[in-house]
Amino acid sequence: MARKYFGTDGIRGRANAKITADLAMKVGQAAGLLFQRGEYRHRVVIGKDTRLSGYMIEYAMVAGFTSVGMDVLLLGPTPTPAVAMLTRSMRADLGVMISASHNLYEDNGIKLFGPDGFKLSDEIEANIEALIDDDLADRLAKSPQLGRAKRIDDVAARYIEYAKRTLPRDVSFDGLRVVIDCANGAAYKVAPEALWELGAEVIKIGVEPDGVNINQDVGSTAPETLAQKVREMRADVGVALDGDADRMIIVDEKGHVIDGDQILAVVAESWQADGRLAKPGIVATVMSNLGLERRLAESGLVLERTAVGDRYVLERMVEKGFNVGGEQSGHIILTDHSTTGDGLVAAMQVLAVVNKQGKPVSEVCRRFEPLPQVLRNVRFKSGRPLEDEAVLKTIAAATARLGDHGRLVVRPSGTESVIRVMAEADDRALVDALVDDVCAAVAKSAA
């Protein structure tokens, strides 16, 4: 059943249009009521990125949580993985991250974490949705039971220390010149500081947030800025985070982008060599390149595929016992260390491999040649294009033509009215032709 508020990664939309103060307050009340599970004093931690609308949403959620009797601990601008970590370490009943991740400042969103630091299940989100639309007047706290709110001052130091402890104590980044692009987002203080404390020479960009410049021509979705800076400064490596720092990409010393698939191969093969892989394989989504799957197979590792969304990757990892997973976009999940994607921690794992091997990043991180992959979006206004008979026949014909030599993935977006069509194969001309055919069929159905 289609959900009214939650998408594949929490609630997200245009700030003060879809994501209003009223909605934020109701989410706080609904989630607060759902996570009160005893007679003790309940608490919630709230972090945010650097968007201007974060103030509005933050205080609205404080009103919602305190109105149902929950105490609120405000973290300020904080990476998403720090919120997940602090939810656990501060023994909170709930964690909230106010962010729209890699989107521009006009959007914002609300991500929720349970007391274990994991994102909420579809079932729990559905229960919250039902409460949002209920009249909760009779369930609000009485005056003596209203919650309190306070700010936590040492969040940055706590997260930096946590991130550093994911590496052995003898690991140092001495001799590495690193450009770090923080997307003018949540990690603009902590990421450069952590890398500097580990010995790297750090060059910072995207560290001057003003409320409206988050992800604007910087960050993991705009790697050109980082690539230019790496070449200009003759750096050894560049790291670009997104607005809430739960994902990242690498740029090598030549200015070439290393995506999440290559990073997964680096981590998987390094951990395999060190005996750290919990299972002989990793988890990724249907969007990961077939080249990654083939490379892992050469090393005796399997690639488990899931639906798109880091939450689904994590669910499969927990279900099957894998400890490495992620997405092509740069969400890298290492469950030995975190309960969600952590861009800084993932980058530190890669830098540790680079330093250990003593080779250029272009050699260390270019593990396979990606197959030609084409992704196109078809926007539609209404209806269900993927249930149209003509569309289904076109998809079946394209799949048959690819056979065992490629893949076709056609799926609806979880955040907008778009059908995403992706194909990959050794033959680029065939890929282009098949994607054109499917897109044309979808567009005709949606007209």
C-alpha cells in the first residue's frame, strides 16, 4: 500500500510546503507516543544538517516530542551516522536526523532511528503515519509530565573519537595530502578535524555553510569541484561527502571519480585479506554495476542484490550476516562500526588501504572496468506505467535480448513521480537501444 508521508529514506520534500512546521510537530508527537514503552523518562536525540529550514523543523519537533512527555537532546549540525551512534550511546529511545541528504537547500526531511540506532522498519513507519493523521489531543502529556529540552555541547568530539576508533591504533595518514569536500553540510567541522588528527595534510572545501549553499556545486553529487581542487593542489586523494555525510565518493590523484561500487570492491577485498569479512560476499543494490559482481566472483565473493535504498541493503546484511554493503551512489555500510551509511568512516577505511599499499589511489581503487551502464528517467503525472501491457512486453523483449550478457532494471522512484530505466551490458550500442525502447514505451503509456 502506498504511504502518505514516508518514502525510501524517511520523510522528504520541499521545506515549508510538504515539510511544514505542523507536520514536523505531528511527527514528533506520533513517534514520541509510539516509542514510549515503559514508566521511565523517555528521551530523543535530534540532529540536523545546515539547511535554513532546519531551525523551523527542529523547534517544531521539540514541541511535538515535549508535548507527549519526551525529553529532547539537541545535537545541532551533526552527520546522520553520528545521530545513529549517539542514539545508542546516550541510551535514547529514538533518534531524529533533519536532512534531505544530497538535495539542495529548498528541500528538507526527517529520518528516524530506533533505540538500536537502525532506521525504522516499514511497519513502524506505517504506524507513525496512522498516528500523524489521528486526533492526539487526549494523548498529550499532562502539565507536570511535559518534556524538557537541552543542547549537547560535545557532539563533535564524541563523533570524531568514535570515527577514529574504527581504525587500529597504529594506522596513520601521515604523508597523505587529502582534499575533503563537506558539501557545506553536516560534517563541515568534524570530517576535516578527524582526518587532521589522524595525520593527514587536509585541504578543505565546502566548509562554509550559510543555510542555502548545502550541496550547491559541491559534495558527492558535484564531484567536479573536488576533482579540480585535487589537481590544483596536487593532492593524493579527494573525498566528497553529501549534505548529511552518510555517503561519499573518492577522487584519485588524477581527478577521476571513484564511485561506491569501486569502493565496495576495495573494502571487500581488503577485509577478505585481513579475515574481517563475516561472510564471503557483500550486499549492494540492483543498480550496482555488473563489473563489480564479476570482480567479486574472481575473488570467491558473492554479491547479494537488494532494492534501491540503503535501508534495504542494511536489512539484508542483518538478515544474512554480511558486514559490508552499500550503494553505487556512495552509501557504504560497515556494520562492524555503524548501523547506517557513514561517509567519513568509509573514507577512512579506503585511506587506510591506500596508505598500507603505498600506491597511488588510481591503482588502489580502480578494481574493475565498469560495464557500459545507462540510466534514464521518465516522468509521469498519474497512473501506473509499469502495469501497462505494452510496457511489460517491451521490458520482456529487452530482457530477452540481453540474456546472460547484461541486466535491465526498471523501477519507480521512491521519492518522485519518475520511472527509472537502467541497462548495462558489454555492448554500449545495445544498451542505448534497449533503454530508448523502454523509455519510449513508458512515456507513451504515461502520456
